[in-house]
Amino acid sequence: MDQVHVIRHKHYVEKRGIRWIARDMGLSRGTVRKYLEESEPKRKEPEKRPQPVMSVVGPRIDKLLEEWEPRLAGKHRLTSTRMHRELIEEGYQVGERTVRAYLAEYRRQKAEVYIPLVHRAGEEAQVDFFEVQVDENGQRRKAWKFLMRLMYSGRDFIQLYDGCDQPCFLEGHVRAFEHFGGVPQRLVYDNLSAAVKRFVGLKERPLTDRFKALSSHYLFEPCFARPRQGHDKGGVEGRGKTIRLQHLTPILAGPDLETISEAARDDVESLWRQRQDAEGRLLSALFEEEAIKLAPLPAAVFEPRCVESVSISRSATVRVSGAIYSLPERWARLDAEAAVGARDVLFRCRGEQTVRPRQRRGGKHIQYRDYVRELSRKPQAVRQVAPELVAELGEPYRKLWVLLEQTHGGRQAGRILAGVLGAINDHGEEAVSLALDEALSAGAFADQGVCNLLNLTSRLEEPPILSETLIPAALRTVQIETGHASDYDELLYAAGGGQ
């Protein structure tokens, strides 16, 4: 550019001729004449060279690409080396570099062109699940992060779950809408099974019944990305990775997922309030604009539980979502209804209901309180499950079991505890617990090494006494002594003639 300026200055200002300038600067007259016509040199595109080889090989490559397309997937991708080998085997004379250049141009023409999108206030949110690691109660395990992101203000809601199934998916929406204080016009998703029954095509996606109910309740429009095209919702995809690296690293620890979720959510919210957009505006100020555009929350909160019918086994257990739960023994062999939530399962049967904490797939939640009546009849079973049972019942039953084992040994202790369970079945846990407290405090349970259950029954509410008017006069003076199994043995022995 310096030479161009000198050439033009000498000619137009100093009035020097082309021949003089060429001789003075050691340039050809053609070069001087070119720069006098153009103040800025322009790059000329080289003329396209003829490609006699590719005019023959190109159509064959296109044909092979068409034939092999159904046989390519995932990491089984086509390379120029493989294509070159195929062409050589078919007798074509072509270099690998030529094939590589042809395939590069083919892929460039087929590549998707990304469109810069505009996100308006209150219009769009994007949703997805991400796998993360947490230290829950001292144990490292996998969890799933539900993320909903408002695309205009960049505000996020995160919640950690044991899984990414439909109950967690639905509850995440309910909590996110409450967190934002409103509902965006439309939400963008992957084609996940919690929302879509099956993928028919780009224009038709039958929604699951529960997700359809959710969208009808909050009146938002569900939109779905194309299959295997995560960049269709690139805002939440990129943000999910950023949150994992900035807010969940190092791995968060806590007693449970809810505590860990709250800590992560507070950290995300705190940093979001400090951030600015490209124009220097605070994201919190953008949310104030967006909050006005969000649809108001309905008066009633959506119930995110998913209901299914279950059959209770003869052991009063049921399998729900791959986990086993015990239910009250009186429900054995009946059909029930399970309302599966993100954290618990509500069971309903014949007008009764009970709640169990939800277990992960393969887990088991057996509550031996459910089997009090049956255990009262099976002392050996009581002995086997006593530690778990008294842990559920708490005090004073834990103290009683320790005393019984120390005093009478495991076998007799199981029999005595079975009798206590019978009292619970007859009188209720609260009444028996009060009576046990009194008896243990008074030291009335140990009498020369033998446990005296009469001390317990005497403290319980006595059964109603029959009125004398209901008893015939001839029987009022008759006293019936308590029978024992040994008495019947003696009677049977005598009846058999001593045999």
C-alpha cells in the first residue's frame, strides 16, 4: 500500500510520467499503470481449473454416499480413507487428497446454517435434564438436575432428583413456575418420553396424558426440538453444562437432595443477580420486564403425581417403578392405587390411604409396623425382625427389647414381645406405650427372672364388665378359673385311660 501511495502521488501530484515512475521505482510500466487505475489493489479469484478426474469419479462418490447413508450412524461415520479405498477397488485412478477435498466440499454444502434468534420477554423458556454427581449423606451417587431457563432474562431454576421420570419432570415444572411467579408462553423440550408418547414426525408428536394435563392447566405451548439436534435449544444445553462447572463443582455435599438443591439454587440465583447482558444491563432488571409478560399462575396448584393401579401381594407388598413397598397387612391380596410423586408414593385402598417415601429403582422399603397383628402370632418371626421393628416403634420398645434379651434370651424375648404386639393390636400403640413407660419406670417387668405381662395389662384399659342383669342368676355364683394347656393335656390323658 505504501508503494501504491507513492506511485499515485508522483503521477497525480508531481506530474511524473509512467515511464519515469517505472524507471525510478524499478517497476514495470504495467504495474504502475494498474495502480494508477486502482487506489487499492484487488484480489482476483483464480480461474477454476479443469478437473477431468473428478468429472468421472464425482458421480460415483455421490452414488456411494447415497447407498451408504442408511448404514451410517453414531460413530460409524464415513472417512475419505474408506471412500478412497472403495474407489481404488472399483478400478478408479484417483488420489486420496482429491477424494478428501471432494468430501469436504460435500459436507460444507450439506452443513446446517445456524440462524441468530431473537428472545422476547415472557415468550420462551427451555427445559432439560442433566446428569450430575452429588455426595448425599456421605455417599457419592448420580442424580438428575432439572433445569428451566427463561431465555430473555437468563434466569434459571434448578432442582435435583433421584431420576428423570415423569413425576420428577412434572414436579419440576410446578416448582419452576412458582419460583418465577408466572408461566412463559411456550416451552421448548427434547423428545423425551415423559412428554411425548412416540415420535411420528416433525409435525406430529402425541403427548402423554399427564403432560397434556400439565400444559392445559398452565396454558403454555409445548414445542419440541428436532431429534438429535440439541442446538435447537442451545440456551439450556449450554447453561446446563455451565451450572455443573460453576455451581456443582467441586461436588456438593449434604444430608439429602433437597438440601443440596437449595444450596445450588441459591448460588445460581446469587450470581445471576450480578450478571449483565452485552449492553451492560443487569439480568435482574431484564427479569422485571419479563415478569410482567409472564402468564399468571392458576388459582389451584397442579398435582404432579402419576396414578397407576397395583396389585398387593399375599405378603402385603407391592412393586412400583422398580421398588418394593410394604403396606398394611389388611390390604394383602387387594387391588390398590399408587399415586407416584417425585419424593413419595401415596397408596389408596378401600377408602384408606398411606404414604411411603419413594425409593430408587431396585430399592426396598419394608415397614414392620404394617405387620403388628401377624407378628403377634409368630414369635419366631418377631425374633428375626425385632431390631428393625423396635427401631420403627422407638422408645420404650427399644429399651424393652434390650431388657428382654438380657433377661430371658432371644427365644423367650421374641415370645414376650409378640404378646406386647398383641396388646398394641387390641389397645392401640399409644395406650401400650404409656403403660410400658409406667411399668419400666416402676421396674415391674422382672420378677425372679420371669417377665410378668400382667403388670402391663393391668395398666391398660379394662374391657367392659357385663351387667349382672345380663347374667342368669344360676350362673352368677360360678367362678371360671383361667385354663392352661397343661390342664387339657391331663384331661386328654385321663380320657385315654392313661395312654
